[in-house]
Amino acid sequence: MPPLSRFAPSPRGGDAPGGLAEPVPRVRWPRTAPVLQVVRGFTLVELLLAIAVMSLLAILSWRGLDGMVRAQEITRQRADEMLVLQAALGQWGTDLDALMPVANTTPLDWDGQVLRLTRRSSAVPDEGALVVAWTRRNANGAGQWLRWQSPPVRTRSEWQQAWQQAAQWARTPGDAERRYEVTLLPLDSWQIFYYRGGAWSNPLSSTGTTPGDSSAAIPDGVRLQITLPPGQALAGQLTRDWVNPVLGGGRS
């Protein structure tokens, strides 16, 4: 008996000749064509805009960093000037605290230009008295506050020589006098006042002094007024008062 597949109906609805069914044709589906993706770049306007934005950010960042550097530099300069000012005023107070009245001498004298004083030496052992002078002098077109100190003196003649040398140093210093000077800080102007008789007065006045009494030549207080030049981190007027330790005021 022949196989049944020989008598299978034709897909076309009829029998094929010879009683055989037509083979079913294979269906081939068309392949999908590849999709091309178009990559879109930046236009010239977009590039220019991006460059402009980055340039603006760079400028703002640079200005911010520059401001930080300037602020740091001003802070450092202010700190340095403050240390110098504190050291100078500290030396000023130390000189006044160590005032040494010697018979028939002048422990403290202000002539409007230079302040001269006789003080004890801080060396151990004691090497003798010291003559110290403070003045303001123009140097390179700017006023400077200077301090001068003599070598230790033990005799009256040595003291007299150092006292005169201090006055000469304040006005027309030579190489010998400049050896003992120290430049402290820039200074526009300065003034000195003495506290005597319950009031501040001009030191050039003789009110309240006793001729021949060296201890009476030391006032109850000394007021220092200095004016720092503009253009620095520290500028303007500064006042420093010193009270005679004998009166119980302690250090300035």
C-alpha cells in the first residue's frame, strides 16, 4: 500500500498530476536593511559659545585666586608691621622703666627733636649706665624712627661724652655715631608730653621741675604720640602712655 503522503491534497485545492501533492514552497522574508545613524556634531556657533563660557569661568576663577593672594599678602604685611611696632614700643617702655637718676646728671631730656635718657644696663653683671636716644630722621625721602645706645659708661666724663654724642647723632650723625643706631619703623611725626602736677604739659616747659634734683626730672608719666605714614597696613596716629613705676603704676 503506497504511503499516504502520496495522496496529500495540493495546497492549491486540487490533486497534482499523478496523484502526488505539490511541495510547499519555502517562504523567504526580505532582510531588513541596516539603519544608518547620523552622528550630529557641534556647530561653529556652539563651539564659540562654549569657548566664551569657559573663558569667562577662567577669568572669574583667576580674579578669585588673585583676590585671595592679595588678602593673604595684606594679612602677612599687617602681621609683620604689627610685630615691628610691638617690638619698638616694647623697647620704648623698657628704656623708660630702667631710667637711672644720677646726681648732677639729666636722666631724661626732650629738646623737640631727640629724647635722651640715662638708664640702667640689663647686662649681668652690671656693666654700667647707658645713654639712650630716640629721634626721627628722614632717610631716602621717608621719615624713620631710630634708636641709639651708647656703650656702658662708668664715670661722669664718659657719661658727658655719650650725652653729647647722642645729641650730635640726632642732628648730624657721623660714621662713629651711626654704629650704635637701629632703624625701627617708618614714622611721619611724633610728639612727647610729660605728666606733672596732675596734667599733661609740653616737656620744654620747666613747670614742676626742681633745679639740681635729678630724680625730680623724671615726670610722673610720659605720653608718646606717633603718626604712622599712609600706604601701609598700619597707618594713623597711635598714643602710648608710660607711668612712672615709683608711683605704683607698673610697666607701661
